[in-house]
Amino acid sequence: MKLKYFTFLFILLSFFFSCKERETSKPTVKQELLVDLSKLSNEITQFQKLVNSNSSQNKIVEQFKKSRLVYKKVEWAIEYFIPETARFMNGPALDEMELEENRSFEPHGFQVMEEMIYPEYNTESKENLTRELNIFQSNIKQLKNTFEVITISDDYVLDAIQQNVFRVITLGITGFDSPILQSSIPEAGQSLISIPETLEKINIDSKLVSELREMIKNAQKYCTKNSNFNAFNRAIFITEYLNPISKKLKAFQKVENIKNVKKNSPLKPTIMTLFDKDAFDVNAFVLSEEYDYTKEKAILGEKLFYDKSLSKNNDRSCATCHNPEKAFTDGLKTNVSLTGSNLARNTPTLTYASLQNAQFWDMRQLDLEKQSVDVIQNKDEMHGSMENIHAKIQLDNEYIKFFKKAYLKTSKPEVWQIQNAIASYVRSLNSFDSRFDEYMRGNKNSLNNEEIEGMNLFMGKAKCATCHFTPLFNGTVPPNYSKTEHEVIGTPNEASGKTLSPDKGRYLYNKMSQLIGAFKTPTVRNAVITAPYMHNGIFKTLEEVVSFYNKGGGQGLGYEVKNQTLPFGKLNLTIKEEKALVAFMKTLTDQKYQ
């Protein structure tokens, strides 16, 4: 009897320790990443062999695509944990610029290689391509070394995965990182594979992981079945596949009791999807905590915004040039200076201006506080004095009451508070209540078929969303939103398109050749209200703007724009497609302007 008992006990213990061994031997997230990086290295090695053996272009292109697919499986972690290296593995084929140091770095990675092998490849490119592949292998080695030593906790894993879903929406399916081959759709499906595989490391038995696996399988099927870049229906893919996946990830976080990652990000950690009405936090763009937005500051800022005493002659307020009925523009080609001459540039909208890391067309100021001072003290615009304005306010009892309510810890108004209050009012001008927003939140009746076609063109064939990123539709780069981009598009000096605009843009403040003619990418939201368009107000209608881009920008018109960042090939949009594109842009209008 004792023998049987000990035999049973031995079997039971053996089973227990066997289970424990299997449980502890399960690969961690970090181990899985290292394995996937080794697979990527193997694919790049195969790529190198094909190049060295002078293989055909077809074989080289196919291996390139295969390598990118393997990269897409680990991109979620590389972009999140080691973004400095990610930039030189799959960033734009444009110089990386450090304006503070007035220096630039040449680009590297997949997009640089893509230009070498397609649409034509010859052995003359072999040396440069080999160099790029060697750099890529070095970056993989660097990634491995970094992942081996860093700690990857569940909260950061989940945050990285959620960000990757947003990356697919904003960059993946738009062709941002595959501008020539346009292999973005199959890659989007591949980018999602890691979600259930990674979450299993947190809880392998979770019902939500099983549900996510099925949802992602269906999303991949949709990508496989609809792999044509230009024909792909992004409206359906986002609303019926990616948004539900995003919501399910949030449900998983709640069930597993995983805390939000504390970070200074424009995306609020509580959001269910990228298109939530309150998805973006304007405080992520402020200087420090004391500058944070509050309703009381915005109320004070509105009073200052309409106060003509901020100008030298008490005859011009901020609202003089930023008319709220015109989405805070003026409807003019360019405004008129205090002396009666025309200003050099068009007045941009202030709606959604707070969701950028740079202000003015030339991006010379990084925040709204400095922007307001720049305008108030500009001799051609308001010619005011912050010192004089401050003195006036200190003698105004009504203003003092507003300031004390807005800034509880202050005994009397300060100059920085004047700037901050005006900026706070501008930060209140983001509605996110357009018909497009309603559609993305589930109201299928808010857009018609032509407008949906226009959305798919905007995010696809027309390449608009590779610069005007969804859902802000400006140049603030998702999903980190830590950088606002400029573009060189070769804007004409007149509507007839005979000569190039002489305005050198950012180059006036940073003497780097890449910045000649570079201007901030503005939001397309409320664009139907904010005509005329471009930094010089040269185009009166959205139809003219679309036609300009359809021709390939300045280079497409025949101008010599060596540093043009806009693709200069024709888009080949039909008249029907141009019309649909304009129809979509009109859906980005806030309710109060409809």
C-alpha cells in the first residue's frame, strides 16, 4: 500500500515539476524579439548574397519585400523601445536634420534601398546597396545588444502594441514607408501578427487573446484579399478591423489590470481608439506644468484675443486677422500690414494649431506662447509691446479678477501669463466633431460613397496622408507626435504657375540647403473654410490645390526644385477622383462651420 502511495506521489510531483518546467521555459517577450531579429538578419544575409551574385532585379525585389515582412513583425518593439535606430532602418529617404546644431545625417534603411532597386536596378547601384545592407546588419546587431539589457514590462509591451495599431492606421496603410513599391497592404497584415503572440506571454489562457487572434486573422485575410494599394478600402479596414482591435486591447488591459504608462504623450492613455473625441492632450505640447491648459485660462485668453489694446494704436486685435467665422483665418491671399502694404504670407488657421510642435509657416517658434508674442510685437502686424500691455493690465481691475481666477497662485498678473492665456484660448479650438470624425466613431451614414472614395484616395493613391497624417491631418508625425514636419513642394509664385515662389521658408532661419522653400505642413481640417491656400495664398480653391499635387508639385510643373520632398511624379488622378478628393476634404469641417 505504501509503495503504491509513494509511486502515486512520485508521478504527481513529476507532473507538477514538468508543468512548471514547461511554464518557465516558455519564451519571454524579449527572447521572442531576439529570435525574430535573428530571422531578420538571416533575410538580410540572403539579400546580400543575391546582390553579390548579381541576381536579377525580380529576385532582389522579392527578397527585399520578404525582408520587410520579417521586419514588420518586430517593428512594434523597435519603434517603441529604440526609435533612434528605427529611424535609420525604415525612416523616410530624406536627410535627418538636427537644426539646433545646423547639421544633417544621410538617411539609411529600407526606403533608401527601395529607391535603388525599383523601378530600375542595375549593377551600378550594387556598391551603394551593399553598403546599405551592411549598415542594416549593424543596426540589427545594435538592436539585439539593446534588447538583451533593457527591461520590458507588461505595461510597456501593451502600450507599444497599441501604438503599433495606430502606426498601421496612420503610416502603414498610407504608403508612408513604402512610397515606391507600395507593398503597404500585405505589410499591414504582417504588422498585426505579433499582437496575440506577444499577449500570450502575459496570459496564454486569456479569452480576449483568443478573440484578438481571430480578429487579426480576419484583418490579415482582408489585406490578402484586397492587396492592391490603390483599390484598398481604408475606411472599411479601419472602422471594421483596426478600431475593434484597438478596443479589444483596451479591454485586455482592463481585465489583466495593467496600468497605463506614464509619459508626456499627446495621445491620452485612456483612449479606446485613435478617433476618440478626446484622444489628444494639448498639454503634451506645452512648455511645463504651469502652462497647462485650463478652462479659466482659455476664458481669459479669449478676452485678450479680442482686445485691440494689445496693438500699438489700439486698432488691431488677434481676431482682426484670425476671424472665428473663417475658422480663424482672414480669407485674404495675404493680410495687410499696419502701413498698408501686403504681408508676405497667408494667415493660417488657429484651429488645431495647438497640436503641432512648431508655429508659423517657417516654423520659427516652437510653441503658441512665443507665437503670440511674435505677432503682437511684430511692427507690421500689431506693433505692440508686452511691457506696455502688462502695465495696462495691472491697472485694470476686471482683468485682475480674470487673472486671479485663472492663475490661483499669483497675486498680480505676470507677462508669461498673458502669453499663456492667449495660447490657452487657441488650445481650446479643437472640436474633432466633423462628419469624418462621426464616421470613424461608427456612424456609417455620415459619409456618402463619393466621400468615402475620397478618403481612400487621400490615404492611398493621392498620397496626401503621407504628409497630412490622419487624424490630425497636419505634419505632426504619429504615433509619437513628438515632431512636426516641413515639406518642400515647389509652390508657384502665381496661379498660372509660370515661376517658383521666391520665399525660402525655413531656410531664412536655418541656413541649410535642404530647407530652401520648406514650409510647415498645415492641417487640412476646416480647409473648405480657410481659403486661399499655400504659404502665399496662391490657390483660391481646393480644386486648384489638388490639380497642383496631381501634376507632381513644382518639379512636375518644370521648376528646378532639387530638394523637393513631395514625390514629383504625376499622381494620375482622374477628374472623378479629383472631385472625390475635394469632397472628402470638405467632410473635415467642424460642425460650427457646416
